[in-house]
Amino acid sequence: MGIKALPVSILTIGILSLSSAAYADQNLFYRNGLYLGIQGGYGEVDYGDDFKNIFHGSSGSIDEDGIAGRGYIGIQFNPYIGLEGGYSHFTDNTYRIHAIDTNGNRINIDTKFETQQVDALLKIGTPFGCSGFRGDIKAGAAYVMTNAETEANYSPYFDQLAKTVSENEDTFNPAAGAGISYSFNKNFATDISYLHTFGKGSLDSPSTDFVSLGISYTFA
């Protein structure tokens, strides 16, 4: 080997070594394959003004938010595209109505809503180089299931409410969200995510919001 060719050879070997290291680092964080995860955080279910407008001139309180959780399973086909399905459960919501009838009787009406949903989402995203971070947007549909239980101390008002609020309401709504995750290695990752379902904001089609922290395991 000539003296002039030596620097070129060293440079070539160095570039190949760096390229191999970069490729290895990328593979460390490209979590392709089947994965499972759980998320927990803040959830809100919005039933709009349907319930609030049942009785004019009444007062009351509304509790529509609280702790929510989600378990999910998915598959990452490549670093950019995946599919995901999940099940979410929201804190029970309570609508409490206080009213006075024409005879001066006090009426108390409590309705508790239990809301769950099952979602199916397409994921599109990208890793941020070899940092371990990646970003994803998600879009698809959710099947939102609501169960209502009503208690009242005055039967005429209970009958009126029962005609307005069904015991069970299920509906399909569009869903979309986004998230940022960090991979500790090819198997474990943590994420912060947001998911919204686009309901009508009514008793038979509520909209939901879920902000969460999660952890997942990829079978890589």
C-alpha cells in the first residue's frame, strides 16, 4: 500500500465503522413487531347540554372528568406505520339536579354514567434519529358505550327523566390523537399521549378526551 493511499484507507475504515455504529443505534430503537401497553391519566366525557336542559329553573352539579385508564395492543409494521386497538374506562360521571316543584317540594335526582370505549387506530409516525424518541399521530374509530343509572325522590320527575335518558347508549365515533414515546431499548418504552373521540356532545353520542402516561413492551 502506498503512503498516499494510507490516509484514504484509514478514512474509509472510519466511515464504515461510524456507519455500522449508527445502524446499530438505529436498530436499538426501531421497535417493530407486536406490542402491549397500558396508559393512565385524566379523562373527560362530555354529554353536552341535553341533561342540563331537562329541567328549566333547576340547579345542580355536574362531574364529567376524573381518572381514566387504557390497555392496548398493536403491531408496528416498520418505523413509520402501525395499527393499534385499545380499551378505555373512564371515571363514573354524576349529574345531580336540585329543583322545587309547584307545591314547594324539593326534588333530588342523581344520574350516574359509566363510560367505556373500544378503539381501532392507524398509526403514522417517525423516530427522531437515534435519540430513542419518536412521534406518532393516530386516527380511526371508537365504539363508545354508556350505561346510565338514575335515582330520584319524586316519581313524576323520575318518569320525565327516564324518558330522556336511556339506560344504555352505544355509538361509533371518529377518533384521533397523537403521542410522543421514548424507547429505553427494543422492548420497553414510555409515552405521553392524547386521544379524542368526536361525538355529538349529547346523551346518545358523548365525546371523550384522554390525556395519559403509559408504558409498553414490544415482542422484538
